[in-house]
Amino acid sequence: MKRAGFDNIWLPVALLLPQLMIIAIFFYWPAAWALQSSFFLQDPFGFGSTFVGADNYTSLLGNNQYKRIAWFTIVFSVLVTFFSLAIALLLAVKADKVIRGAKTYRTLLMWVYAIAPPVAGFLGILFFDQSTGPMTKFFQSFGWDFKLGVDYNATATAMVIAAVWKQIPVNFIFFLSGLQSIPRSVREAAMIDNRSATGRFWQVTFPLLAPTAFFLLIINITYALFDTFGIIDALMKGEPGNNPMTLVYKVYLDGFRGNDLGGSSAQSVVLMVLVLVLTVFQFRLVERRIHYT
Amino acid sequence: MADTTLETPAVTQHPRRIRWETIGDHVVLILGSLLMMMPPLLALTTASHDAVTIHREGLQLALGDDLGKNFHAAMFEKGGFTQTVDGTLMLMNSFILGIGFAVGKIIISMMAAYAIVYFRLRFATLAFWVIFTTLLLPLEVRILPSYEAIQKLGLTNTYTGLIVPLIASATGTFFFRQFFMSVPEELAEAARIDGAGPWKFFVDILVPLSRTMIAAIFIIMFVFGWNQYLWPTLITTDESFFTLVRGIKQIVLSYTDSQIPEHGQALALAIVAMIPPVVIVVFFQNWFVKGLTESDK
């Protein structure tokens, strides 16, 4: 709050009211409702529900399919985060260095940000097409019988590649702006101290980029968990079958296709806890960052 | 004459050592640009071929003759299960979602941020926390209960049900709060001394001052709204409310079902779905980058 604040009472209430109402109806009510229904077993035909305590949670944790999906989600998130950060960092370092065409490169490397995930997934379907896809042929040339939608690992690979491709621009934008905020004097001093460009990067530039990288780490994990829904949905062509999927996709599948309200709500609550842990982790990192500087 | 021939190698040798490294940088950047450009470009070239060619040979590098035909069919031929929706209608719905979401979010979050920053309120801290908790849980996490809430309110297959729940997060409010905090305090004091009330100060001074910020957040929010997929998929079952991005699913489904799938038309529609957000991001790049890197920190 500002020191020179206004004293009016009704105006701020009126200003806050729309936001608070929307949040109450579309955020707090649903969230509370998810928590509540995760303790009930809903009749699939809508004839009421019975209190089952923590049964939804225990059956979730004992479910081998759920464990498999959780494991895939972890592997998927790690791969997507690692590759999209690494490729974006390399491109940002180069884009920061060149003088000629710097703006053109920046535009070419960031515009994919605007493409919707399911559209990216749709392009993926053509690239990984079973008979004509160029990526399929590429993998087959290594002797891998690559079949999208049939072979679990093939579908998973396609999902990772499409998700990485879609996420490179965001990471690129943040890394580039992080690099450009490093003062000229620091760069020049580093130039005098260390003649090797690689050494300079790891000893000077990279530590200065660490705050951006930490921040992006969280952003990327959140992306891999939630925003990849469209890519995954497109690449499995609406047929979950034996295909790999993330935890968010499973929430959707059980809740909307399987009509398992209690189980889906319990999964939602598990995800909420996961996000809260991530956020706490993020805040602690930010705090530590402040202590150092 | 002799002097110049002696000097030339000495002059060019030093720049050449640097130039090899620069060429390497450019090679990496060109490869990176190709990696990002190729898929959408191939989509465009492939969209210019007829269904049989694409079905038999897959993605096409060269331009064919059917570009206009495919785009015309995608935009004006009725499709979907009930044969009531065409590309033009979906394009309009996409604009309604993108612009409605961005404008709604900006208005609501600016008002809330103004109230939190500029007024001495007893419950300001409480309001702050009530609003900012929403940053923690994305819509995807609470998707089923949110859907149930919309259904109970009878808002499925309405623009309200499509747009308003997406606004229920604090990203915009957080962004404007940060910005208002950076506005010099003297401004509000001066306005008060001059006899301007809080509403006049907001409309005549603060809003014009935030123009660049508003533009930046509009771009980000428009792209975010335009690209929504999961929420529109659940809320709109009536095809006349389909957005382009939501319609992609139907395209993919019909694409796998039919004998010779209409790949060309499907790709044309996918390209139409890409153009508006891409154009905005490319043309207003500086605002967009500024908004993105400053709002998320």
C-alpha cells in the first residue's frame, strides 16, 4: 500500500468486488468442492454419494496404473524441462553474441510461443505419421520400429519432442533478457580475467543467469505438468488405450470419460498438494537468492 | 604497391580468427531457427496439396496448386458432426474468447490492483492473500469441480461460461500491483492536493500512465485466451461455440476416421488458428517480451 493512500471506503470495495466474486465462484467454491468430494464415492448414474473416508486416496496409491502414469509424468517433466532449457540457453547465448541479424534471429526463435499446444500436437501427428512421417523415417533408419499410438515408447518420444519444441521460445526469451541485463562492465572485466569463452560462460555468465534458470525451472515443470495437455491429447488422437499420459490427463480421463468423480477429485487434490510443494520450493529459492545478494 | 601487398594479410588475419567463431554462432542460430520454422512452414506447403497426395506421400516441401481451394473449404464449408460449423464461425469465436478474456482480465485486475495499492483498507492484506492464493492452483488442477460449478449455474455453451472462469486467477492483478507500486508516490499526493478524487486520479492519471503495460498484458492475455484448449473442450459441446483451437480435436478425429482424410483442409484450418496470435506476437514483439519478462518475476 502507498503512504499517500485515499481514505474512501466504498470505492475500493466496489473496485475489489468483481475480482473477489469471480474468485469465490470459480476458484474457492470448486476447490473446496473437490476436497469434499474426494472423500465420497459418487454413484456413476448420479443417484447420490456415500462417504468413504480416505478410500479414494488409498486406492489411488495402490493402483499400479496410477503409479505408472505418475512415473511417466516425472520422466516426461524432467526430459522436457532439461532439453527445452538446454537448447534455449544455447540459442540465447549465441543470439546475445551476434551483432548482424540479432533481431531477425530473436523473432524467428520466439514466434512459436504463439502457437497453441494442440496445434503443435497436430503438426506432431504429421511428422510422426506411421507411414509417411519424416520423424518416423528418421527413427526407423536407426532400426527402431517407430509406431505412433501403438508403441508406448514411440508415442512418449513424440510427446517429449513436441513439448520441447513448443517450450523453447519461452525459455529463449527469458534467457536472452537475463543475458542482456548483465552489465557491460562485468563482461569486460571477465574478458580480461579469462581468455577462454567457455570458461567465461561457466564461471561468470552462468552464475549470473542462475536466478533466471531457477525461475524457469519452476515455470517449465508447471508447463510439463499442465500446459502439455493439448499436445498429449492431440498425439494420442483421442484414444488413450495403452498410450502414455500425464497426471492431469488422467484427472480429465477419470472425471469426464470414466465418471469417477471421487477418484478424479482425489487426483485433483494430489495435484494441488504437488503444486503447493513446488510453490513453497520456489519461494524458498527466491528467499535464498535475496540472502546472497 | 609493395607496401599494400605486405599489409593486407596482417590486417585480415586478425578479423578472420574471430570470424570463424562468429560463423559458428550463426550456424547454430540458423539451425535453431530452422528447427522452429520448419514444422509450421511444412504445414503451409502441405496445405497446398490435394487430399490423395498428402495421404499417400505425407508432408510436402514444394508448393502445390490447391492452397486456395483448401483454405476456401476450411473457412466456408460446413463441417463437424452436425454440419453447422465452418472456419469463419470458429475464427469469430476464437476472437471473442481471446479479446473477451484479455479485456475482461485487464479491467477486473486493474481495478482490484488499484484498490489494494492506493487505499487504506483494513482488509487489504486479507484481500491480497485471497486473490493471490489463486496463483497457486491452475485451472487444470481443479478442472472437474470448476466444470460442475459452471454446469450448476447453467453456463455451459455460453460465452460467459467460456470466458469468466478463465479470469479467476491473479496473474493480471499481480502484474498491475507491481506496476502501481513503482509509480512515484508524489503523483497521488499531487493529485490529492489539486483536488482530484480517487476515481479521477485512476481514470485521468493512472490508466493513461499504464498504457504500455496494458498493451503488453493485452498481448499476453490474448494469446493465452486464444490458445485455450481444455476448458473450451469441456464447456462448449454445441458446435456453434467452437473456437479454432478447440476445433482441432474434431479435425484430428475426422482425420483418422475417414477413408481419405482431408489433411489439406485440416492443415489450412490449423494455419488459420496460428495466424492471429503469431502476427500479434511478431509485430508487438518489444511490448510482448517486456510484459512477459516483467510480469512473471
